[in-house]
Amino acid sequence: MGERIDCILEKQRAFFAKEKTYDLNYRISALKKLKNSIQKYEHEIAEALKTDLGKSEFESYMCETGMALSEITHMLKHIKKYSKPSKVKTPVSQFYSVSRKIKDPLGNVLIISPWNYPFLLNFQPLIDAIAAGNTAVLKPSAYSPATSEITVKIISETFPEEYVAVVTGGRAENISLLKKKFDLVFFTGSENVGKEVLRNTAENLTPAVLELGGKSPCIVDESAKIPLAAKRIVFGKYLNCGQTCVAPDYILCKREIRDQFVNAVKAEIKKQFGENPLDNKLYGKIINRKHFDRLLSLIDKEKVVTGGGYDEEKLRIEPTVMTDITFEDRVMGEEIFGPIMPVLNYDNIEDVISKLREKPKPLALYIFSENKETVKRVTERCRFGGGCVNDTIIHLAVDSLGFGGVGESGMGAYHGETGFNTFSHIKGIVDKKTFLDIPLRYQPYKNGKNEKMLRKFLK
């Protein structure tokens, strides 16, 4: 495998050196080819996602295939604008000059994707990388083999290996790739593996974008429209069986409305998943036995108010809600990444803000409130990657918003223009004209008049 990786990298470097990907028309053509291929294999993509994660065809399109196609459409519409050099203001001290920014492709990039959204999180960063003019190596997760297989099929039929290649395998292949010199490594996954990525990329001074996760809080205050809040929280929490990096990890509910909120959540679970969610063919499954067992260990049966059932054979766990949870409970000691909703009570929003500011910075934060002042205080004073007011998850679907973490939840961002810039080097150019040359900066330096003029320019 090491020899194959070396061969791919050698070919991609040689291909990039030919500067074909600098041509905007070449990039546009590549994006159109990729869009056609994804549409051609749409049914097979859905089948693969059903095999790996039990996703319904509707959910697969809504959360993976459709979002990848939307990213391509966005790039095709805006790529000329995003790639165009832009003028910026030049200070008077550099008279007469013109300053501008030029976006260059970084070169050869590595994209390592996770298993929870194995199609989208391979292809969405790839789309941004292609739009920005790079070559790419994709490394899908070994935990989602069916989706890896269709990924290989799409990429191999659409692009030559010297342009875009896929390397499958597990940890050994990840380590082998990370030891190589790339121009950017884009990683989506856990915090622990993110640390390993940084340790390896540091050896080659390779920049890295890390899309991690964390315990994303969801605040529900007394002014919230509770039935609607419950509906939207149940959707975001149990989508993909809770295996979503930006899922609401836990609920912080104002004590006085806790029972009303929990009852609304129970009703919504029944409405969205039926009386017996384990028998619902549209409800997904946990990725593997390891994560299934880990999730079961987080359920405190004495605190379960709904759900808690499971099917070992199908690796399914019911949408579960636990109440009377505190930050000392086991379920609060790690990112849940599954269909378990702990509900914590709070009395004062200032205490919530102070507590969250002490915690590691999460990838997302959600607040349900009709109080504009409360929303302002929470969104401005809490530190998190991104989020929503009176909804969950949907900020990922807004192309004009960059998506990424901060601190423990990651570094760097992508989607839309932010993604184009992430996979580009933005270099600054000053074009100094030759018809005039002010001698102020040259030796010998003189006090008096020249110094006064210099201080005017630079103060």
C-alpha cells in the first residue's frame, strides 16, 4: 500500500505541475462530470448508505447526496467570482501602487472522512478542493465499506488517478498517508484522531483543517414555542440515529417548563418514528457493535423517561430521553454520538452562560427562545463553531455560511466561498508604478522634514 500511495502522490504532483487545474474551464468541466456521475449513481449511493447506516433513501438524499449536488451547483454558479483577483486599498505611504489578492490552488490535498456521513463528508470538501484547482486523495472510513465502494466507483470513472484518487483501508493506511507530504490535510472525525493528525502533519509543516465535534448544547428557555422546539430538536437529535457531529448533544431546559418540554418531546418521537421505532424501516442503525455497546453503557435506566429499548441483532437503539441529569452523570462525560437525549435543568441563564464558557468549545450551539436579549447574550458570549436560533442542524445547509469548529471542536472551515478559500492560498501583490519614486525610505536617513513626513504616513 505504501508503494501505491507513493505512486499516486508522484503522479498527482507531476499532474499539478502541468498547471491544467489552474484553468477555470478545466475545473468547471470537472465539477460537471462529478455532478453527472453522482446523479448517475444516486440509487447505488442510497443503497450503500442503507447498508452502512440503515439510512432511508429520503434521508440519504436530504443529508448526503442532495447536499453534495447543491455544493456543486453553488460552485458552478460562483466559481468565476470566487477565483477572480480582487483589488484592495493601498496606503498613501505606498503611493503610487495597486494592491490585489490572487487565489492560487494549494496543490495536492488529502481528505480523510468519517463514517457517519460517509458520502457527503468525502465529496463536499472534494468539491471545494476541485473548484479551487487542487488535486486530491480521498481516504474514506473503513467503518462504512459499502459507501467506500461506491465512492471508488464514482471517482475512478470520473477522474484519472493523477487528478483525484481514493485510498481505502484502515488505520495503517491513514498513518501511511499522514506521513506523506501534502499541501493540505482536511480531516473530519474525533478529537483524539484529530490530535494524531496534527502530530503527523507538523512533521512536514503541512497545514490541516480539523472538523471535529464535542458536546453541543441546546438551550430551551421559558419563552420558547415548546411544541415547535420539541419537533425541531427531535429531528436534529435523532437524525442518523444521533450520529451527527452537530446534533444537539444535551438539552439545558428552564426548570419551570421541563415537564412540558419532555412531554412534547415524547409526543414528537412517537409522531416522527412511530409507536415502535425499532420496527420503523426508515429509522437507521448504529454503525457497529463497538459503538452500540458504548451507547448502551451511557443509558441510566433509572433516569429514562422514554425509549431505552434496543435490538442487538439490528444494532438499533430507540430514541431515548433521560431526565434529572447533571454534569456529573456518565452520559455527560463524553460526546454521545447516538440517540440518547439527556435533559438538564437550569434556573438562571447567566449560570448557563458561565458554565458553557468553562466547558470545551463545541462544534454547535442551539437556543430556543423568543427573548431577543437572551438570544443575543447566549450567541455573543458563548464560544462555539456555529449554530441556530429556534432550530437545529440547518446552518450546515446555508452555502454562504462557513462551517467549522473552534478550539477543541476544530480549526478551519469550508462550504461555499469559505471552502474555496480554505483550499486556496490567497497571496497579496503590490504593483508599484515606475513613473514616480519617492526617496523617503532610502538611506541615508535624515531627521527633520523627512522624519515628519514619515510619521504622517505611518501614524
